[in-house]
Amino acid sequence: MSAWSPIRPASSVIRGAWYLPERRQLDLLFTSGRRYVYSEVPLAVATGFAEAESKGRFYNREIRNRFPCREVGGERERKAA
């Protein structure tokens, strides 16, 4: 994946996704309009997400609450559980 590689989500929950390998950063735009940036995401996880048949299921199982994230446009920042 190159810098800010767009990932075609094909998901009812996730509208867009981009990965920046140099920063290990995954940027997710949800259909709700909320956008979160996840940090410390390994390339293998971003690749798994890009290749997953169900992006929403992969997100819930492998990304959500596992990596530090912040909401873009919001002031909240969460740490991994």
C-alpha cells in the first residue's frame, strides 16, 4: 500500500478508508458521517481490512477498541482497551 492508499470499503457501515503506512495510521469515514483516525495500526491489519469480505465485521473484531483513535472534527480521543 502506498501513502494514503484508499480502500474501497463496500460496506453498509464504512463509507471510506485510507491507510498511511509511514505513520501506521488508518482513517475511517463511517456512513454516519463520523470520521476516526486509528494510530499504531500494522500494515497487516490494514491489509486484512482492505481484503475482508465484511469490512464492518473485520472492524469490530480487529480494529475497534484495539488501537488508539481520535475522532476527526471532535475533541474526544480514546485509548485502546
